[in-house]
Amino acid sequence: MPELPEVEVVCRGIEPHLVKQRITNVIIRNPCLRWPIPNNLGEILVGLKISKVTRRGKYLLLDCGKGTLILHLGMSGSLLILAIRTPPQKHDHFDLILDSGKILRLKDPRRFGAVLWTADDVMCHPLLVHLGPEPFTKTFNGKFLYERTRGRSASIKETLMNNRVVVGVGNIYANEALFHAGINPRVAANRIGISRYDKLVCVVKKTLKLAINAGGSSLRNFVNSDNKPGYFQQQYWVYKRTGKPCRKCGNAIKQIKQGQRSSFYCPSCQK
């Protein structure tokens, strides 16, 4: 599943192609995504101009003045900027056609993505209203994380991936950040002190920034808006490196299951 760095890469890639562009047509080939695409979306969007493209967590938000188009890539989705005559492929479910002659096309083989509309304050939408702070904001700091975890017996790995605590720290980047912070993913969140949380927050921010600069991670089918893969997987320290020597101490990387997700860590470097 694309995580925050991948969605941010897509956001930055599509933004210059969409801002100030008027929507001239909407094509819905398959409305059956995670939630049905509104059947009147074409009537709503045609003629509107996109004023801003932003990201909240893993959601992409297209401000159209009268409301906001909410996009989500789901498990395997991608958003591509294409020429208007580009023929659709099997899993191309949604096109936003612009007066520039370009298309924003959603490809989603597993159909877990989303194309939704709201005319109200988008930050009050049910999908967004309960989200925690963005990891790059000043709100997300060691003190905040320390205070939010005092009553939590869940592991730090599961807590870090809880989007009501902080958004966008998915499985890949939680594993990598915990390694660089020297924290074992199994440690209960309420047993970590504020100094260790200060360090963890710093490495979360650094890890996510490095991933964005590398174009994200392409483990399966993630591509950016230019249909190009990311390269952060070449910098992994623990993720998917089960049994391989730790790049820091040489001991074998271990793998365990936490909350139905795999965790990777070095038992010598992470306490």
C-alpha cells in the first residue's frame, strides 16, 4: 500500500498539472471502488477550476472552489498524468479531463481506492476528521507522543502506525524509524520515556523526508504521476531483510508479526 511518502510524491507530481486547470469532462468506467464513485460527479465537476492540490494523511485533496475531490490510492492504485488520447487499460477506472488537453487517470487493479466529493469543509469529512497530526508539523514532537502514549499498553510499532496518533507512518517507515531510534518494536508505548520519544520523532521525520526525496518505495506496483518507480527500498536497514546481517552490528535481522503486519528489527541494536 502506498504510504505517506508515496502519496506526497504523487501530490507533488500532479499539482503543477492540475492547479488553475478547468475540468472539461469526467469519465467513470467502474464506480465500484472501496466506496462507490458518486454517479453525479460529472455534473458536479465539469466547468469547475482546480485551485489547490494538497495531501492529508494518505488522502489527496483537489480544491475545486465549490467543494473538494477526495482521492485515495488504496492498496495498489496510481494516479497518472496522460495525454488526452491515451487509450484506457483494463484497470483504468476514472479520468479527470482538463482543458489543457491532459488527463488525470486513476488506475486501481484491486479497487480499494476512492474518488469522493464533499461540498462541506473537507477537514470535517468522516474520513479525515479523526486523523492525528501530520508528522512534519510542530505539533508532532516528543512531548506530544509521550503524552498520547501514557495510557497505551499497545506496542510502540502499532501505536506509531495508528493514524489517530499520527498520520502516514505506515509499516515500512515505522520499521525503519524504530531501527534508527534504537527502539524494539515490541516495547509497550507507555514504557518509553520522553527523551527516547524526542529521538524517535526526529528519526520519523528524517526517514519520511529521505523517502520522499528518493521518490518513495516501489515494492510492487507503486509509480509516480510520470509512471516512474521510487528508489527508497535501496536504503532499507531492516524492512524485508529477514535473516540478513544488520548493516550496523552484523547480527541477523529478525521478523515477527504484530497486528497482522510484519515487523523487522535488530535484537542487538533495538532495545
